[in-house]
Amino acid sequence: MFIFPILFTGCMEKNTTDAEEAYMYWAGTKPPADVQVEKGQYWQSSHFTKEYIMYLKLKSTTQWWKLFVEQNNQEVKTDLWIRPDDTPAWFNPSKHCIQYGNNDDFDQGSRFFRDTLTGECYIYEIQL
């Protein structure tokens, strides 16, 4: 009987350090032409609630970033962001970054950074 492999294929953990693959797991699509994904790390539990932790380093146009901030209801944050212990070494927002985050009761510490000089973006998103 082959019922079990079919039923459980969607319940597998996802884990990658491939930048393009991490972006696709997170966004559900390939990056658009105005986004260059440089680094990525993505982990998703096998649980059906889609628990995940994701780190991305990318370069985008100013227009893409503004739209991303607007569509995701991000606002500038001035609090000190404490790096989680599992943060990859390459995830290193500079002092020139503006930090964004959610201001709601469900905020688990996700942060979004954009360097005002280089246009580099660092995205840390957690949903547990």
C-alpha cells in the first residue's frame, strides 16, 4: 500500500542554505528582476502550521523595498535588535541600515534592514 508516502510528502522539514531556494520557500516564487538574492538560510518545521526561520541578504531597487515595507505594514524600529544564536555569520547589517519591524501583538522578533548607502537588505523572519 502506497498511501503513506503520498500523504506525508507535504509534512517534511525544509532546510537550505541555497539563497535562491531560501527566497522561493519564503516568497513562494522566484525573485523578481529587481531583486538580487546574495545569501540565504531557511528552515521550516514539518508541522502543518508552517513554522519557519529565515535569513536573507539581497539587493533590491528602492522602489521594490518601499513597496515591500508598505505591503507588509513595516515601520521603522529604534530598539536594539538582539541577534539570535543561530544567525549566520554573513547576516551582518551595517550601522547605515534602517531597521524595520512589525508593531503588533504577534511580533516574534522579525526584523528587516536596508543599508542607506549600498542598498543591501537583510531580512530575518521568524514564525514559530
